[in-house]
Amino acid sequence: MSTKIKTAEELFGSTKRINATGGHKVNSLDLAKPLEWEQGFMRLFCEGCGNLVEINQRFAEVIFHSLDRKMPDNPREFYFQSKRCGYCDGQDNTIKLFAIPKVNA
Ligand SMILES: [Zn+2]
């Protein structure tokens, strides 16, 4: 299974929406994997539909700005969690920042 990789435009500009059932949980092992996209900067997990995508630095900056937070020195140790994304029909625009749980190999 390949990681879905989309730009911010594609993320929020998509027209085909899947049902945002909510309550999805992110897999810590997936969060711990190295980013695959050459422009990948951080990950965004959608609790609404369960999609985990990589976002570029520009999009990450936009989210930090919207959260009124400064980007941490180690942004790759964090991920965003939303309740909707460009793939689903969720209505809640809440986005939160979480630390990626440490995975013991
Ligand atoms: Zn979604």
C-alpha cells in the first residue's frame, strides 16, 4: 500500500468526497516512518476518514499560522490531526498538533 501524497491544493480542492465517519485512529508505526514525498515536511492525519497524508513546508506553515503557533525547532517530531480533509465530507475544521509517539524498535 502506498502512502497518499497530495499537495495542499489537492488536499482541499478535491471534489470527490468520501463519508467522514470520524473516530479513526492513526497508526504510530506509520507516523514513525520516514517521509516519502520529496517535498514532504510533516504529516496530517484525518480523524474523519482515516487518511494520512504528507504535507509540504508551505502548507505546514499555513497550519501553524492558523493555530497561532510558532513552528517548533523539530517539526518532524510532530504531526497534525484534523477532523476533515480534501478527501472526505467532514465539516469540523479543527486541526491539532501532536507529538509523534516514540516507537521502540
Ligand atoms: Zn478526511
